[in-house]
Amino acid sequence: GIGQSRQKYLFLPEASTDSIFAAIAEEIGFMGSLVLILLFAKQKKKLVPLILSFISYLILTEIIKIIVARPRPFTELNNTLVLDNNPYKSFPSGHATAVSTLIPYFNFNRTLYYIWILIVILVSLSRVYLGVHYLSDVIAGILLGYFIGDSSIYLLRKYRNNRKNTHRKIYISFLL
């Protein structure tokens, strides 16, 4: 989180591996990094939907996890590597939901779009491999995440269009 970066204190990177973005990303987190990427990619119109997506993702996944309260696979597999996770919050996968929420934000570049889909698949499969989610958990997470991201962009676009139309109607009625 912000101010919690360890990279800036424990070592100075070598000239060949120096990555200022890695230090910044560790400092501001995943969502902050994505905001920076979208700013530099001149996708400023997507920042508000991104924030809306992030808030929606956090709220919806937590509500569904509480309602469903599905046990995680590691409770039956006796996997001691992941015992510090809540054993009754398996459905839907929060990781799969979070990464798939971002798919619609990369539609400005086909290459990034397909790379991100590959990342979604890898993250989702890693959750199953580690024994913290069933396959149905990650599939539901992917669908929920894509729905959240796409809905956030759609709702903001609709809000902006309604706002423009309202201004036009006021201007036209003023002229008449």
C-alpha cells in the first residue's frame, strides 16, 4: 500500500535492472499503477469508470462471499500452505474478478487486450492450482469482473451523453 514500499529502503537497483516503475508500483499498488498507465496512454476518460469498477468489485465480491460462504478446496485437501486464508470465502474468486474487471479498459490496443486476457487466464488457473478456489469460483469471478468493468464504462458513457443532451435541450429551449 501507499507508504509501505520496502523496495526503496532495502536496496538500490543495479543500472541494468533499474526500474523506477517497479518502485512506484510497489508504493502505490496495482490500481494506482493502472491509473498511471491509463494516464500515459491518454485514456483519461476511463479513470472514473476504473475507480467505480474497483469500488464495485470490492463491494460485490465481499457480499457474494458472505452470502455463499463456500468452503475453499484446501479445507478438504489438507493443504497447509494456505491456511491463513478464510476457509469459507471461496466463491467467487476475488483475484479472478479483479483482473477480469480490467479487460474492457484495454480495448484501445488489441495487443494489450489479448495480453491481459492471457494474464486473466493465468491468474485464474493459479488460484485453482494453489487449491484456494474451485474452477467454478474463478469462472464466476471472470464473468462478474468483466460485467463490472463493462458496466462501469457503459454507465459513465450513458451519464455523459445524458448530461450533454440535457445541456442541448436547455440551450434549445432558451433560444425558443
